[in-house]
Amino acid sequence: MAMSTGRMLKRLRTYLGRVIRDTGRMIGGDSGLETSFAKLLPLARRVLEQQH
């Protein structure tokens, strides 16, 4: 059973949103982790906000 492109895109965006939120919670003020994810999280948020 094939999924439409729109449905797959929505599912991937949902997964990305979950990963961003979970990662943000796990970092929780740890300055070492904040430094490690300083470039990746904003990039992931930018991808999530893109219009398709």
C-alpha cells in the first residue's frame, strides 16, 4: 500500500518535530550539550518551518 507524497512528508515533519522537542528537553541547560547542538537544532528548526 503506497502512501502519497504529502502523507510521507507530514509523517517526516512530525518525526522531526518530536526529535527537536525531545532533544531540547534532554539538553535542559547542560552547557556542553548546548554547545554540541548549537548548529544542528536551529538548522533542524529551519527545515521544519520550510514550506513544501
